[in-house]
Amino acid sequence: MDIEAHVSSMAHSGLDAAAAGHGDGFFITALTVLVLACFVGYYVVWSVTPALHSPLMAVTNAISSVIIVGALIAAGPEGMSFAKVMGFFAVILASINIFGGFIVTQRMLSMFKKKQR
């Protein structure tokens, strides 16, 4: 059995178990989404031609910046709780990811510019 068929069968069995009410449905669904996202991301990135890696990184950084919206909501202004602290750390980590990603993308794109003589 190849890896794609195995992942597909795992996803179907996880979703079937969640639909049948066995176990913790949210955990199984979240775990299934995580595993499938990892495999889809892996196959998308490695199947892109080398010339398109820079634009792919730029788009990925732009999409990942949406995470900051959820982190800001979680780190809302009222009260202090564990969720607020985790939201604050999520804002910091997402900011590092976004700015670092755009810096790396800028460096990659500058390699393709013609040098002035």
C-alpha cells in the first residue's frame, strides 16, 4: 500500500470514528486535519519547480499572517488567563514567522535581479 492510500484510509477511519461518536470527536478530527495538512504541504512544496519556490514562500507567508488575527483575539484586553498568555506567545511567534519569512523571501528574490555594473 502506498503512502497516499495509507493516509487516506487513516483519515477515513478517523472521520468515521468521530462521526460514530467513539472517543473524543474533536481530538480525532483535529489530529486528522493536522496529519493531512502535513502531507498535502509536503507534496505541494516538493512538487513545485525550483523557479516557483520564491513566489510560493511569499504566498505562504501572507497566508500564515492570518494566524495573527486569531492570536490577537485570544490575547484580548480583558482579564488574565492561560488562553491570554498563550495568545500573547502566539502573537510573538507569528510575528517572528511573518517577518522572518518575508526577509528570507526578499533575499531569495534579490538573487534573481541583474547586478548593476
